[in-house]
Amino acid sequence: MKRLFAIALLLVACSREKSDVATGFSPSTASPSDAGLKPGATSPPTAEQAKLAIQSSMEFGEYQFTEAAYSLPVSAAMMNDPQRAAASDLAKEGWISRDGAGDVMLNDKSRTDRRFLLRQNGILDIVPLAKKEMGAVEAVRANPDGTVSADFTWRWIANEVATSFLREKYEGTHNATATLRHDGAEWRVEKISER
């Protein structure tokens, strides 16, 4: 009788373990090895923890930062067709002035605006034109090397200068993946890449 009871108890325990595996990984109940992490590793972050780590990271701030700037030659002779169109749009909105040859000049509005940087080499840099806004973390996956991949969405929030001439460039939602590693105290972003 004791033997049958032990076998029944073992079957109940085994069936419960299978149902936990079938429902997937739950950071609150599973061990790091259940998530595919190295022994001794920390459980993967929740989607909310990953989101906080990503949006507060320097890597997210730097990710595609160059896309938030625009460089425009001051000389019309040095401009290509898209730059000529950008200069016309900026002039129409009153951000810059153009002389009779089509060369770009700073006016009172742009001269006092820190986003307009006229370099000595005849290039006008306009930065920043937009900032990034974090969307949602859609998936968090443990990697065999102890890192975690977090798929997330983000979008640009264009400022009033950008909407004058680059409105379409900053529309829509973008997808990226952040690689996070636990440093012993918290999850930190190692890199961000497009997906």
C-alpha cells in the first residue's frame, strides 16, 4: 500500500512539472536554468523591467542619433537636389534665409536657436530634429551566453524644425532588439540593433 501511495505521489509530481513546462517560462516561478540561462545566472527581466533598462540607457539615447540631425551646405552650388528642396522648405517656414544665388544664410530666428550650428567649413548642422520615444517590449528571450534579448518598439517625436522639411522621415513605429546583461545588481543594455 505504501508503495502504491509513493508511486501515485510521484506521478502527481511529474504531471505537475510537465504542466509548468507546457505553460512556458514564468520569471517568478522558474529557475534561471529553466529559462535557458547559465547555472547561477539571474532570471530574465520582466517586459517592464527590460523597458525601464532600455529607455534609461545611454545606448538608447545614442541609438540612431545621427538620424536626428541634418547637414546642409551653405553654398547652393554644393547642394544636391534633396538639399535644395530642404533649403527651400526651411526658408519657406522662416528658419533660414537665402540670397539671390540660393546660398543659405542664418536669419534672426535661426541665429538665436541652438539647433542651428554653422561650421567654419560652410556646413549648417541642424540638430536635434527629433527625440526617440520608447514603445513596448514585445518579447524577452534568454540567450545561452547569459544575456537577454528584448524586442521592443520605438518612434521618433519630431520637433517643429523637422516638421518643416523632414516630416515623413520621422513617421511610423520602428522595431529594435536590445541585448541586456545582468551586472550583479541590475540589467544593463550592451547594445541595440534593428530588427
